[in-house]
Amino acid sequence: MKILVINAGSSSLKYQLYNMENESVLAKGRVERIGFESSILAHEPEGKEEVTEVSEILDHTTAIKKVVQMLIHKEHGILSSIDEIEAVGHRVVHGGESFSNSVIVTEEVKQEIKKLFDLAPLHNPAHIMGIQAVESTMPDVPQAVVFDTAFHQTMPASSYLYAIPKALYNKYKIRRYGFHGTSHDYVSDRAAAFLDKKPEDLKIVTCHIGNGVSCTAVKHGESFDTSMGMTPLEGLMMGTRSGDLDPAVVPYIMGKVDLRISEVNSMLNKHSGLMAISGDSSDMREIEEGMDAGDTNAKLAFDMYEYRLRKYIGSYAAAMDGMDVLVFTAGVGENSSTLRKRICDQLTFFGIELDDKINETRSKNERRISSSNSKVEVLVIPTNEELVIARDTYKLINN
């Protein structure tokens, strides 16, 4: 079975085509600047060079059609016919309380996703556009949706409720939902397999550290607590997001600087985090380069970022009454040996001890970076959210 995995954004679309017989990626690519005359389609078929095409792509339906045309292209394609695509899996950011598992797309499912637009205004509308675009282009192909929030639906009320009037939860479902769930689910499961242990026998802290950053306490195979909240803004300091701050800061800023709610929201999501503190970059590679060159702002940004990560790791170990495994994943987590070392060198009271040589060795493989004396296993597990979407879609279609 060949499954197309789609991650639709408001003006972009990423895709991967899987052969589920061996879970290999046959092709992958992205469409950027949807809605503009100079849209860009970058397509990378297996065993062939990447090809880039610039054209007018005004909506997601046109984007999907362009992707399909590229997949069956005589020179750049990988399929002989569109009929070889037997299912499509979509990433959907917010499933609210409605979805604790991946599901087949139906009219009822689409309506539930639309009801959650207020909780994810930047993401869920784009995901619906992606689903509708596939329906228009491949009307007979079944579709499935995999939710970023689903893995965290196992959190107890003591973890997900906010200490605000309960009526706000009852009426508006204001609570912590968490995100990056597909990634936390995948890497915690892979960590258990790597150690040849059962997930239910482990207490794991997973750190998804990319441009967006979140930590999850995975207790006995289930999400027990997670750092992101009702939106991805809560929690850790990120590339351009502020993370945790005193709620009173928002009305105070609005009164002092005369900003509208939308402007404050933009500031906290797009102009804060590493970008705000360093003054010029949200890229950890550039932050580390600046720090090495003596840039005091870059050093402060790094120190704040690492300190908050370390605090969350410690708090989740306390929440679970222990920690057997610490996992680093995503772009920064997988590639920054400097950040991993700084964090672990200041968690020695847990019995964590790194093998510095292995930690500094660059690799795309799953690996243990703790020493043989470490009481906590420290692992680097490359995440693969697209594969999880493909697997869930495959299971749903076959069932």
C-alpha cells in the first residue's frame, strides 16, 4: 500500500509518499507561498535529484494537483498512476477533547475539527483545506487524520486543568491540551524498544527541541504531563515564542504600549524567545556561534533556554517520582551536543552522566549518549512524525 502523508499550513504544504510494505519514503517535498503568483514546489523523488518548480498556485487544491502531477511525472515522478495512492494521512494540530486517537475522515470528523478553529486558528483551518483539496483531487481515496493533541489525552485532570473558575472549562474547554504528541509518542516508544524494555515499565522525559519546544512526562507509556498548554505558546522558551510568563504581563503591556490583543499575541508568538533575547536570531546554530564569539546577548539567550529546559526536566522527574530515561529529539535536540551537555552536566544529582565522546559524535541514528555508570539512560532518538501518520493511516484503512 502507498500512502501520501500531508501536513498543510495556511500558505504551505509538506508531503511524503510511503511504501508501507517496507515503510520506505518514495518521495517527499513541499509547496510554499500558496496563494501567490510565484509559488514554489520542491520535489525530491527517491534516488533522483530534487526538482524545483515556480508557478502560480492560488489554493490548496491546486497545490495537491501539482503534487500529484509531480508524483506521476514521466521524468521526476515515482508512480505510474494516481491510482497507486491508496490512502492519505493528514496531520491535524488540535483535536481538543473530541479525539484521543487517529480517525478516518468523515463529515462528522470534519465538523468537529472546524469546531476547534478557535483553539487553533493558525492550524486547523489549513488542515481542513488540505483535506478538502484531497477530496477534490482524489475523491475516492480514503483519508485519515492524526492529531498532535491525541497522545496527551491520557493526562489526569490534575495535570490538564488550570486553576481558574471551573465554568470556563465546562463551557469553553479552557485547559492544557499539549502538542507535539505524535513526536513524544514515537520517541518514547522507540526509547523503550532501544532499551529492550516495555513502555509500561519506564518513566521517561521526552524533550522535543526544535523551533517549537515541549517536554512531556511519559509515565508507563502514557502522557502524564506536558509543557505546552491550551496553545503551543505555554511552557518552554522557544525560537520565537515566549513560553511561560506572568499572565499579568499581558494587560500591563497593553496598557503601557497601547497594543491590541492581536498585536500582543503576535509579539509573544513571533517576536519573543531566542529571537527577542539574542536580538537577531531564533536559530540555535547561530546562537551557539554567537556565544562562542563572545556575544553576550547570544549567551544570555542560550542560558535562559537551557535553564528552563532543565527546570522542566527536573519537575517532571518529581511529578513521576523518578526518571528512568531522558530523550532528546527534533532539530536542536538531535543536533546540539552543546545544549545536551549543558543540561545533563547540571542534572548530576539524578545520577546522570554523559559519555562526552559519544554525545559529540554527529549521527542520524538512535543512540545512547549516557555513560555506563549513569543511573538514567540518556538517548537521542530522531523523531519521525510522518511515519507515525502513515502507520496510523495504514492501520485504520486496513481495519
